[in-house]
Amino acid sequence: MSTSAVSLTAVVPCYQEVDGLARLERELIPSLEKLGRTYEILAIDDGSTDGTGDELVKIEKRHGPFTEISHSENKGLGAAIRTGIEYARGEWIACLDADLTFHPDYIAQMFAKQAETGADCVSGSPFAGEMSGVALGRRVPSLCLNAFYRGLLNRNLTSFTPLFRLYRADALRELKLSSTGFEISVEIIAKLLKAKRIVAEIPVRLTERETGQSKLDRLRELKNHAALTWRLLTS
């Protein structure tokens, strides 16, 4: 979709997040308002069955820049991100988790880092920032996986798997993306680096979600990452 007079599109994949949407509405919109930029929010309901879609429609009626887009069935995080990229009208695209485990106030720092470096992508890195409140059972596998991708892709970066990033929309649309799961974040970074795009990071704090449950299936995602690694090595 072609861009118009929108500076920033916030893409928020949502799956079974009905209990956390009040916080999303309460905190995301003020964070974007403070940026002083024109913006839109695309909330992608990825086939939820818990009422997430209905609540997103209610939020859309209350806030003009907010749009709910539905998948008829659950297609995966990567598919939701790709839908958001397709419909985004902004010059910049910020992807963030619906549970706000990375707070949207950091987007202002991402724009500052972009202005400083000319980056096409600015990642929020909890590995350069803070994960102190996150359980070891979540921290250790994440640290190991990101260390693996650091060795494979770029030793100057620390964050490959987290979703929370700011992208230049044109750079993102040049990529041919195929991932449907959580590995989408790695695929994007890998292909941006291959295209000689500039990737920068800022330190951010990762927190535990306040409502609902993580949708991460570790065995499934391990298989997805193995398949992605093979594609990256052979392409």
C-alpha cells in the first residue's frame, strides 16, 4: 500500500489478548501522541477466539488513528507482522508486542537514535538494557538464541529475536519475507543486513506481561528457527 501523510505506523499483532487491551489503549496512544508525529495504529487480530477482535473494534470507534485488521484464523506472529507491513501507510513502521513488555515510550529514543545514525532499523535490545524482572526460564533460552544469531549474522548487534523495532518502511517493503512465527524478527534483521542496510540498537527494559499468557511454543519455535537458519545459510 502506498504511503500518505502519515509519519509512523505502529503495528501491533494481537492473539488472545483481550485482558490486556485496556492497558494497550491506555498507554500506547499517549506514547505516540507525545512524539509530535502523524501516526496510525494497526492492530492485527490474528484469529483470536477470546473476544480480542470485538474489543479492538471498540477501541477503533473511540480513536480515529486506530484500525483493527482481522485474520479469519490464527496464522502466526510472522503472518500478522507481514499483514501490518502490507497495510501500513507510514514512512516509519514500529512493531511492538500487545502486552507492552517493551514500553512504547522507547519509540522516541528509537527516533533519536535513527536521526543520529541514519539507520534503516533501530532495535530495542534488552540484552544491552535490562531483563532483571524476567524469569530465568525465559531469559536463558533467549540469551542463548540471540548469542547464536550474533555469531551467525553480526557480532556488533545483541538483539535479533525481539519484535520491538523501528523500521524505515521502504527498506522493509523491499524484503521478501516468508516467516509465519516468532522467527520473523530474525529473518527481517538478516535480510536487512544482507541488503547492506544500517541497523542500530538502543538499550531497553524487558518486563513480564501483566495479563494473559505467552503464545510462544518453544519446541515449535526451535524448529522454525532451525528452518530459518537453513534458509539463511543456503540462500
